[in-house]
Amino acid sequence: MASLCFFEWLVLLALALTLGPAAVETRRSLALELLVEAEERWGAGLPGDLPELEPECRRLLAAFAESSAELTKCLGRRARPVRLCQTCHLQYRHLLAQYDNIARAVGNSSESHNCAKSILTSDRLQIVVTLSEFFNETWETANCANCLKNGSEGLSNSTVVFLDLFNKSLTCFEDNLQGQTTYLSPNNYTEVCRNCNETYRMLNDLYNNLQRMNRQGGESGHSAHLCIDVEDAMNITRKLWSRTFNCSLPCSDTVPVIAVSSFILFLPIVFYLSSFLHSKQKKRILILPKRIQSNASLVNIQEKYS
């Protein structure tokens, strides 16, 4: 029986299972023998079976799979409110390191068993490459580099300051809401607007400054939108301030605008008044013609001085 190939054992097993009721015991014993033989042959590997990954390649693939799962879990949990960049940058860096280990084929010098070739380009689907591209595109779309220091070692100083002001603004909103809901109607948020005006103004000014810095390169060296964490935090705060609390922030350019408008308004009056004061009425000057003296008068004058 041991000389039969694996597929012959499968055929015999099928025939044994189709025997009539008279050969039940024979069928059972033959089926058990065939199953044992099939398990032994399956454990030894099918003839012509593709070679498995080397142990080092399996270790790299398992590490990448674990990093992908950790990053996916972090992105899913921090989707709303958006906290991707500030909480998932360590998982993203770890994923990049694991993919780089596979791409560099660590511990493999033989081209036929190269980890990069076996894991990344051995099939049409290329799951590892597809996952890596998805995470990179998500990270770049979120502009997380604009929240982090160069090298993604942690949050930039400006981002830390912004998030601190953001938390203070939310705390101010919450504290003033708790203090006034007992005495005022739910739609009256006067206390919130008055007591949180300074904190909100500082947060709004800092956000505008970050936008200007980001257009010039900023701390992270990327000139694009701000990272999604900062943008989402500012959008939440502005919606609460303007829509929910119906507060308004005085424009910082109000005084210059009023001064310029007043100057333009009074400019015609000043012009006509100055024209009136400095204008001179032309007076007519009567020029009397000089008469020619007679010859007799000239003779008398000459005799007088002679």
C-alpha cells in the first residue's frame, strides 16, 4: 500500500466510501488506513509543491503584518475627532521600518530566495506593496508631516502650543456652560462669549500664524495645508464659537478701517476749506499814465539848477 501515490489513495478512499452495506467493516478499516497514509504524505509535502518562505522572510512578513494591524487600529480609533498625526506617528514610523527591512532583504544574499522578491513582487496582487502605498497615501493626504518635527520624531513646538490652547478653549467652554445653564436659557451663551473671548482669540491668531508659516515652509519643511489634526481642531472650535454659542470675535483691523474711512469722508471738506482760506481775491490795480512834461517846465528846471 505504501507504493501507491497520493492521488491513487484518494481514488481508493472514494471507492471504499461507495461500497454497499455488506462491506461496512471493510470500508471503515480501509478508510482509516487511507486517511493515515494521506496525512503522512500531506505532512511531508505534496509533490511539486512551491517552496515556502525562508524563516527570515517569514519573520519579516509577520513583523510587517503586525505593524499594519497596529497602525490600522490606531487610525480607526482616532478617526473622529481626528487625532491621527499626534497619536499614530510612532506606529507609522515602525511600519516604514518594517517595510524597509523587507525591501532591503535583510539576511538574504541569494537572489532566488530574496525576501524582497518573494514577498513584494512574487504575485500580481502584491499585498504588501498595496498596503504600504495605502498607508503612505493616507499619511501624506493628512499632511501629518506639518505637525511633526523633521524626521517625525514627535510633535513640533508650534503644534504642542496650539493643542494646549485648543484644550484650554474647550475647558473654558465647558466651565462656563456649567456655570450658566442653571440661571440662563439654553440659547443664551453670554458668559461663554465674554469669559472665553481672550482664549479663543489667542487660538485663532495662532492658527492664522501657523498658516502663514506653513506657506513659507514652517518648522517641518513642508509647504502645504496644515495637518488634519490642527485643521479639525480649529474647525470644531470655530463651529462651537460661531454656530453653537453665536459669539463673534472683533476684527483686529476695525480701528484702522474706521480711521481710514473717516479720513476719506472728511477729505473733500478739508480740501474746499483749505482752498477757500488760501485763495486770494485779485484786486484791480489802476495804473495812471505818466504825462510828458512841457518844454517850458524843462527850461525852468534847468535854469533853477544852473
